[in-house]
Amino acid sequence: MKKYPFKNILTLSFFALSVGFISSCTKDTDGSPQIGPGNPVAEAIKPDSAAGGTVLTLTGTGLGDIRSIVFEKNNVPAGFQPTLNTDKAIIFRVPEDAAGGTQNITFTNSAGAKVSVQFKVLAFPSVSDVSNYNFTKGSEITINGNNLDDVASVKLTGTNDAATIVSKTKKQLVIKMPATQVNSATLDIVNGTGLFKTTQEFVNLDKALQIFTDGYGEGFADGSWGDAGAISSTQFKSGAKSIGKNYQKGNWHLINFTNWWPTVPYSTDYKYLSVWIKGASEDYSLYITTDASKAGFGNYVDANKLNVKAGVWNYFKVKLSDIDFWSAGKSLQQLGFRIQGPDKQDEVFYFDDVILVK
């Protein structure tokens, strides 16, 4: 067995202790460059305008010790990774919730020294859903989406007919619709970033053929099979009334809007049938049927099927050329919505804004 002199053992022990002591005294860091705070100077930011989530680069000098980045509007902080900093560059992203428009971005180091650069956040308006697609002069529509808090104007596309802004937040805009001569239009929404055109199209009820809105349109009346339609002032989508129809169990009922005189003469001017339907206790299908169709009144045509979700208002805008609705030359006297069943129990549906749209 090999022997080690006692003096060598002491030397090795002292060396190990010394290394351990030195290691324990080394300063822990977050991985950021070990650069002391200086006088930060900004030279350029690229790009100089962008939407939320975009990567930006600030170049300059004295930037290695930056500890916070804040977008001026609403004091929105930007996240960044200090380990990517250098004395001459910082990489970070535009916050997703940054407010739109031109503003300063302020960079602050650990000593409180600041530098600011001007930047334009691109936050175009967006629309996810709306409270209604039909309007008359003065009716209010609620628009849900994003970047709506700095909306400056809303107009019907292709016109100078401007809606009145009633209220606005980042996620919601309430407008009062203007008087207009157009049959229907999308909306031009302008905020601090620019113009957004909705994909949603809004229908002017005053220019449509009204079959039922708050009451029966001129010449129209109830001709339902089974239980008659009943006007309701508690259930409605627009205005203050709708019409309800009780479809009895197993009877294959239909609600029928009739115009025996003067009837509705055939016209290629009408492009769409539009209706709001509030669903029953479960999902059902209703079939559009007319006496001017090829199949004849009361029949079930697959192309004419509307899938109605339970318990909510469902919006339908159906292109007439896509369904069996109106044969050339025939006058329209009956428009119905028929059900197969219901098999379990009676079911009530409500109908509002039944219209033909040019």
C-alpha cells in the first residue's frame, strides 16, 4: 500500500478549501452582460412601426444595463431577455396589449437613467361579432373585437353616412346607425392606426321588403298550420316584438307568412332572405318553404334547411339563388318554416326581422 507524507495531505486539503472559498465568493448573476450603468443613447429602432408580438431591435450605446422597457400609452411594459442585451443593442417584442398609435418607448437602466425613442404601434381595429346585422336610423349596434378604444369614425362603406359613436373600450364599440339610402353595406372603422373594413354586412330594414319586424309587413298575415303564430313583446332581437310559433309534438307544423293580396310579384331585385330565429330546447332543423318554389309549399328541400341552435338567436341570410325559393314568373303568397317532428315534446321558436333584401 502506497503511503503519502502527512505534509502532502495538508497541502492538498488547504488547496481544496481555498478553491471552495473562492467559488463561494463568486457573484451570482442572471446571465446579463456585466456592464455597469452608464448614459444610454438610442440611435435607431427597427422596424419603426409594428403590431403586437413583433420583434424589435434598438441600437445605440450604453444599453447593456437596461432593466425596464415601457410603451407610453397606458404605461404598458415590454418583456425582454436581459441575457440578449449588449452595450450596443437590445432585442424585445411589442406587447400584445400595447395601445395603437405613435408614442414613446422609454428604456431605463439600474441607475434610473432613461432614454426614449418614438415608435408607432400598429393596432388596427378588428371585429369578432356584432349584436345585430339589421338596422334602422338611430338603432344601436354593439361591436365586439379589439383595438376599438381609439376609434375616431365609423361610416357605411362607399358613403359619407357616419354612425355616431356612443361608447368605446378596447374590446367593445357601441354605435348609433345613420339614415342612409343604401340597401346594405359593410362598415369602415378608422382608429389611430388606420382603416378596417368589416366582413360583416349590415342591412337597412327601411329598404328591405318587411314580412315581419315588429309586426306584419303590409299585406302579410298569419297562415300557420296548427297553432297560430303569437306576437311576443318579451322575446325579440330587434325593436320590441317578435312572433312565436308552437310546433306541437309529432304534428310537423309550420309557421306561415301569407300575402294573399296583393301578393309579392317575382323580381330579380331580391337577392336574399334574412331572418333571426330563436331556438327551442334543443337543436333542430327548420325548412324554408314557399308556394313559388319548384317543390311546392310544405315540402322539405335539403338546400332549404336551416340548422337552428337551441336557446339562442340564430341569424340567417340566405342567397335566394342557392335555394328552391322563387321560380321565375311566380308571385309569392306563402313563406313558411317547417319542422320534421318534434318527436319528444312541443317546441316554441321565435322569429324576428323576416325580410327580403335587395
